[in-house]
Amino acid sequence: MQELYLLFSDYGWQLFSCQTQALLMVGHNIKKKYDKGLLILTLGLFVLGIVAVADSSAPLALHYFSDSFYFVKQQIVWTIVGLIAFFAAIVIPVRFWKKIAVPFFVFNIILLILVLIPGFSLQIYGARRWLSFGPVTVQPSEVLKISLIFLFAKLADDKKSIYYFLSALFISCLLVMLQPDLGTTIVIAVIGFAQMFIAGFGLLWLFGILAGGGLLGTMAILISSYRRQRFLTFLNASIDPLGSSYHIRQVLLALGSGGIFGVGLGQSRQKFSFLPEVATDSVFAIIGEELGFVGAVGIIILFGVFIFKALRIVQNASDTFSKVIATGITAWIGGQVVLNISAMTALVPLTGIPLPFFSYGGSHLTMLALAIGILINISKNETRRA
């Protein structure tokens, strides 16, 4: 705990100073009213996320890099980069994203194709999801989420046929599934479904898309031994306790060990090489172990407030483009929160989806910050309804 304090006395103060200066600049430039509550909540979640990464990743970082703060130092850097994108998105006119929607989406599709070509991408645990540009590693599927949101908002604003939506969604899901990444594919499908619904397409179309997506998802599980084993483990977590069901058993052990009030901040046992993906997909399990049921519910409540505020912005958006883009962002964050926490509590099979704000990762954090900045920007021009 003393090392954690020393870290935040240095890096934490730098982050706080950057946030304060940027906030003052934004406050000076913005003349219209915006959702200050959402802005403050977002900054608070960023800070909590840094604490979570610092706590959960320390043993892993010490083991591999002989530096307990290796991962959190990188997370702080990416948080600062994300905050720059966040505050820039608050002041950039929302219609700007419509102008770049098509080229940005096409560029992202090219990156997703490069990911699938050996020699261009990094392969980790049998999956190709990352491109390396010198010291910087980018995950194109994370960028795809925001680029698809921009594209669907433009298509809705231009009143395009549903076939344009379906073509873009099919190509996106196909390329992500080939990595393979079923969890991100599900999130992308949720984003697309929500945006098409708010764009005004009939329920018959949407139910047909949902049924088709469910059928394709079932086929993806059945034809892959890895996904099939994960699904069987979900149905019976007692099979192969040291193999396929090891991850979920350790997650449930961590949550169960936390009890009502937890074992104390920094006192987790599962983060010492027992729980896989401890600082990324499984960070919620460490939160539950150290802060208990009360702390875990507190995090869920914060996310609930965030989604409620985001839905208010969707409801009061002043034009079609803003409404559809806000819907996509809300569906992205809300869907990912539900999917991650559901997986960590064994309500759905493990999918390998990061928890927004709290999971370690630069691409995810930067795109998340940009998206929320756009959401707050939309709130400046919202139309109040009685």
C-alpha cells in the first residue's frame, strides 16, 4: 500500500493536473450548457480505473517486468491520451464526425484485414487482434466500434436503405469473428441493432436480424472446439476444474472470498497468478474480492447512473445524427458493461470483453474517452422535453 501511495503522489498528481487544466480550458470555451454531472462522473471513473489497474496488475507486472507499476504507468499514459481526445471531442462540432464517417470506416476495415495477414499482426493465445507500430500496439476492433457508430449515424441522417446498414454490419462482424473475437462481435452487433432501431427501422426487420445473428453465433460456437468447450463449461462449471473451467472457478472463488465488505484494498489473493487476465477481462472479480458485495454493487450503481445520463442525452438529442450516434455510444458502453459483469458472475459464458474504464488497455481506453466526449458534446445542444 505504501508503494501505491508513492505512485499516486507522483503520477496521480500529474494526471489530476492535466485533468484540471483541460477542464478549465473546456469550461472557458463552451458557452452552452452541457451535462457537467456526466463529465465529473467520467473523470471519476477514469481515476477509479487507474486505481483498479494499479492494484490488480502489480503482482503480474513484478513477475514479468520486475516493476510493480509497469502496467499502471502505461495506463496513466493512455488515460492522458484519452483525456486529450475526450476534451477535444467536447469542443469539436458533432457534424465533423459525419464528414469523416465513410473514410474512417473504410480505413478501419483495411486495418482489420491487415490483422488477419501473418506478418502484419501480433498473435497472442491463438488470436490475431493487434497491429504493432513501433512501440505502439493498436487493436483495430476497438477503433471499429466508434467508426461503425459514425457510419450508422451518417446513414440514418442521410435516410439510406437498411441494406447499407446490413452490409456494413456484416463485413464488420465477419472480420472480427475471423480474428477470432466472439465477444467483440456481440458488442458490435448490439451497437448496430440499437442504432438501426433508433433510426426507425421496423421491428420485423430487427427481429429477423436478431434471429439470423443468433443462428450464426450458435454455428460459431459449434464449429470451434474452444468456444464449444467454453459453452459446455458455462453449463457445468464443475467439469475439468484445472482446464476449461479453471478461469470461471477462480473468478467465482474471488467473488465468494470477498463476502459483504471484501478482504480489503490491495489484499486480493487471486491476483497472485491464480486468476487469468487479472488486469483486463477479470478485473471486476478482483474488485469484488477486495471490496466485497458492497463495493461491487457500488461500481454497478456508478455504471447505472452513467447509462441513465447517457439515455437522457439520447432522448433529448436535437437531430437525427446526434440521436443515432449517442445511441450507439450508449449501447456500446452499456452492452460491454453488462456482458463483462454477466460473464464474471457466470450468467453468460466467458467472452473476453474488457470492463469499460477499469480494464487495462490503451486502444479501448482512448476510443472510450473519445466517445464519451462526443456524448457530452451532444448534450450541449439537446432539446429539453417536458
